[in-house]
Amino acid sequence: MIGAVWRRFNSPVPASEERPAVRIVTGESFGGGITVHAVPVTAEGGPAPWYMFGGTFIFSSDSRFREAAGHYGALPLHDRQE
């Protein structure tokens, strides 16, 4: 969910610079398969930084997450910049 992070008992926590909202990105791999990962949401109209996988995965047992991700399982979070 863009703009909020959900905690226990569905209490929304607003996104911040330290804890940005993320969006799910799908793409095509070199072998023709589908890739799915998450990246931080950037300001609209601003430059989009290039992110890479930093070792963190995101997951939720909520069926809405599975529906958005397109599969049941953890997604790599591409949040690292160099």
C-alpha cells in the first residue's frame, strides 16, 4: 500500500524519509522470465535513482500482498544505492 506501512492490528504508519513506501515492480529477465521486486517510491517528477538488492526481503501473509505480487512468497527489496 503506497503511503503507509501496516503494523499489527492494521494501524497505518505514515511513510517517511527513513521508512519510505515501496512499490512492486515487474520486469523481464534475460532468459525471458518474469522478475518481481520492490523499490522505494520516489517523488513524482524527480530523478529516479537506481536501486539494487541490499539483502532484505518483504513478505505478508495478507492475500492482498499475494495478489499484488502475483505469487505467494517473499519479494526482494531493492533499496541499496552506491
